[in-house]
Amino acid sequence: MTHSNELAFPVSAELSLETDQLILALLGRDPTDRTEARAKEIELGELFATLTVDEAKALYRRFALPAEDDLVAVRFALLPYEGRKRLMLFIADARQRREQTMVGY
């Protein structure tokens, strides 16, 4: 499913086109050193922290089983392994973060 003829990648029903575009913009940055790569990872984490539990689950599925026509998932798969792993764990932890927020931790 696509929201625009301009996009060649599917947009999940659980994520807005705007969210996909923000993720894609961050993934499109090409860091020149470890500091910039870490900053990119942190910015992605900050964006992922704003997702609802359902959005995070949808994004996790996309990243875990990337379709070759899903540009966001394909570009995510190009991140260095360690950063990709940390971000996947962070996304997977969305429900627990939400529950802790609800009880005031």
C-alpha cells in the first residue's frame, strides 16, 4: 500500500507517511566517522521513542523481515550490525517503556 505515486516503497498502515519520511531522511544521512554514526543512531532512537506500541511493532516487523521494495527497511538493514541490533532491541521494548510511563517510573 502506498500513499503517494512518488513513493516506491510500501507504507505500513500503522505508520504515517510522515514518520516513514522522517526515518528515511535519517537513514539517508551518511556519517563520516563514529561520532556522527552514533549521533544518527541516537536520533533514530529518539524518533522511535515517539512511536506508539502498535507503530513500533509494525516497524519491528518491517525491519526484521525487510521487503526488497521497502526502502526504509532496506536502508535500515545497511546500518552497522551493532547499531541495528541496539535499535531493534529498543523498538522491541516499546511496550515495556509504555507500561513504565503509565505507572510513573
